[in-house]
Amino acid sequence: MTARRSGGRSGRVAKRQSEAIRQFDTAWRQWVNPYPPIEQFSADEIEAIHRASLKVLSETGIKVLSAPAREYYVNAGMKLGEDDVIHFDPDLIMELIRKAPDTVTLHSRAKDRNVIIGGRNVGVTTSAGSPNCSDLQGGRRPGTLANFENYCKVAQSFDVIHLFGPVVEAQELPMNLRHLQTTRSVMTLTEKIPFVYFRGKQAIADCYEILRIANGLTDDEFRNTPTCYSVANSNSPLQLDGLMCRGIIDSARAGQMMILTPFTLAGAMAPVTIVGALVMQNAEALAGLCLSQIVRSGAPVCYGSFTSNVDMKTGAPAFGTPEYVKAAFASGQLARRYNLPLRSSGPTASNAPDAQAAYETQMSLWGALMGGTNLLLHGAGWLEGGLTVSAEKFIIDIEVLQMFAEIFKPLEVTDETLALEAITDVGHGGHFFGTQHTLDRFETAFYSPLLSDWSNFENWSERGSVDATTRANQIWHQTLEAYQPPEFDLARLEEMDDFIARRTAEGGADISR
């Protein structure tokens, strides 16, 4: 992409480009992966990991730092040992896990943006949880609400983003009030499925009430209509902390989707072997997932995988590595072993939107998507191991996601696509540029890239040698300029704002419990 933001021809080109990137595409709005997942291990090897996980849960146990959660476990038939360690009954674990649904429909306030998670269906989120943001104009800096809202607007503009993650922290807002404003921003500026942080009982309840109002649901309807998703991270190795347990319990009661994701980095918080790290991931995931089913049978959940390795020289997390890809393939096998939807991610450890960021993200995406993931977290914008979200990386990732969406589209073998008549007409030598078969499909024959410049070196250099990062920055600003807010019911907006004003006046949420 080479258009400038100025007027004249370049301005007209930019306008056409901004319209093109907003084009509705049903296959992009709900991905269906047509390919069989790659399997890292044999069935017997997966069973060995499964049995080892149950042995860890039974004999070593999970330290549970929440009294209500320990009570739930004990009342269900688990045993409480010393130091708040829960020892799990393997048969009971499997009985509980079988109660979880294999597919979850997440409901948007725009009915044509519902997202199915499970089976061969795939939903993609933005990056999430970064304290910092960056772009070519402002560099790396702490996030603000204005930055957060810009990401809302750009995410809304692309059909390959299905769910919105909390891309960057609005650090100027106090933690006890931040969730109120950011949830409002997501609901008014996008129609994407929102994320709710597990930051204490009051904060969760506040977010759920905002979502209930925004979706026009009664209390009972909300409890039976998944409208958001959350992540509970186990505190590896082998712990569930109080806030995460609180979130697991509250999301199950509310009927909202919970993703249990252990943060198992081989060599640091997990054994240095990938197989050993997978045993720990699986044990921690099963422990948290079965708590949700104890609280509410059939509560919507997702098996979360994030196993990777660390750099053994520095201890820093590494992503997009061969080990990460293998763990992603294996995690898909484990999730399918329990008939659960799978969460994977598209991270990188690079500090800039450079070649390292591109190849590590691509490696992560191939591992996740070809491993059979149903929910791809951190699909756009992630940098610096999650410490930064980048505007340019966001756009670069969008193009990669669009390519995957196109890969997932089926190819039909028909008389028309076999093109025998066109082959006969052109015959020997010649070309197909001018055939009717080509002209009839000229606009839709191939994916139209956002960033790739397929001209030769001479033409490219004469236009100013603009690289992909610069073009991504241009597209970011063009998209912001072209943004149009989705419709929002004014009565719901007034009710939502009244609730936010009241909770703000009351002091917001106690985020310590």
C-alpha cells in the first residue's frame, strides 16, 4: 500500500483502500478450519501425558489459595491436605470434565457477529493486557484510555477480528474504576465479543451488569447467554490463587465463558522438557476446569494452552519457537481428548514490528491454527512478550490473519474452475490476462493484500521505497479516519451510563478480593 493521506489521487486511493478493508466477508467473520489438525504425539503418548497429569493431581495436588474454592472442591468429593493443597480424585475429575460443553456460541449485541468456539470453528482476538503501546509517531509509552479506544475503532473495522481483548491498559484511570470505562468503550465502539478481567468479585459483577444492559438481557437471560470471555491463569507451578478462583466461580455462576490457561514456561515455571511442561499444563488446566463444573454443571469453558520455553541464557520468555509449535500441536490433542474447545495464541518476543516479530508470529499462528485451536488469543498487535501493543504490528497481523482466512476458504472443483474452455482458447503460448474466464473473476480471483507490494524494484523505488511498517502506519491512520461507530440503542446507553455513574460515585470496585 503506497497511498498518502493527502488529497488528490492519493487521497482517493486511500478512500478506496479504507472502504476495501472494511468489506463484509462472512467467511472472515466466522472461520471454519477445513484441515485436519496436526498431531504431535501418538494416541498412546497422549494417554501417558493424561495419566501423568492425573497422578500429579492425585498425589502432589494443587495448592488452592481460596477458601470458597477449597470448600467447593471438598464438597464435591476431593480431599483437602496440608497447606491448602487439594488432592483430586481422577475418576471424579473426568466425570466433571465430561459435563463441559464441546462448543460455545458467544453472543454479540450485533446478531451477525456471534462467534462459535469449538469443533472446526475459530474465533480471533486482538492482543490483550499490555501496559504499553507504540507507534511510529509516539514511540513506546504507557497506555491511556484514548489509545485503548483507538484500538477499539480499528478492531471494529476488520472482519478477521472476532473478539476484543483488553489491548492496552488505560493507566491514567485508577484500577478500581478502569473496568467501568474500558468496558463501556468496547461496548459502544465495537460489536466484538468483549473480555472481562478477573479482578475481584465487584469488578466482575460491574462488567457483567454493563454487558447485560448493553445486550438488552434480563438477569436470567444473561446467565444463559454467553456474551463475553475471560482468562483464569493458574499460578504455575501447581497453584490457583484467590482472584483466579473467584473469577472461575463467578463466571460459572453467570454462565459466561472461562478459559483456564496455565502459564507454563519450560525451564522456569514448568519442567525443562516440553512433555513435562505439558503434564503440568494439563494438570493445572483440569483442576481449574473441573472447579467451574462443580459450581455449575455445563458452564462454558475452554482449555487454554500457553506452554512455551524460556531462553536458558537469560530466563526471558520465548515465543514462536519450535518448542512452542510442538506444544500447541500437543495441546490440541489434549483438548480433543477431553472434548473441549482449545485456546492458543499468536505471540512473539520481538521488541519491534520487524522481521523477528513476523516470523515468530507466523510460527505461533501455524502451531495454533494447524494444531486445531478454536480461540486464537493475541491475534493482532502483540509485541515484547506482551508488554507492548503496536499499531503497526496490529495492521501487519491483520494481513496475516486475512491470509489465513483465505486459506481456510474451500476451493470448489467444478466445470468452471477446471477452466478447460479457457485453456483450449489460449492454447499453446499466449496468456490468460485477457480471457473472459479471467475477466469475469478479475476483482475476486485472489486475495487483495493490505501491505504486500508485488511490483518490481524499479517501480517500488520510484514511489519512495515505502516499507511494510510505514505502510502499516498509514493504514492504521486511514482506518481511524474512516471509522464509523456502530449503532447503539439510546435507552440502553442511558441505563448503562447511569449504572457507571452510580458505581463511580460509590467508589468503584474493591479489586483485592
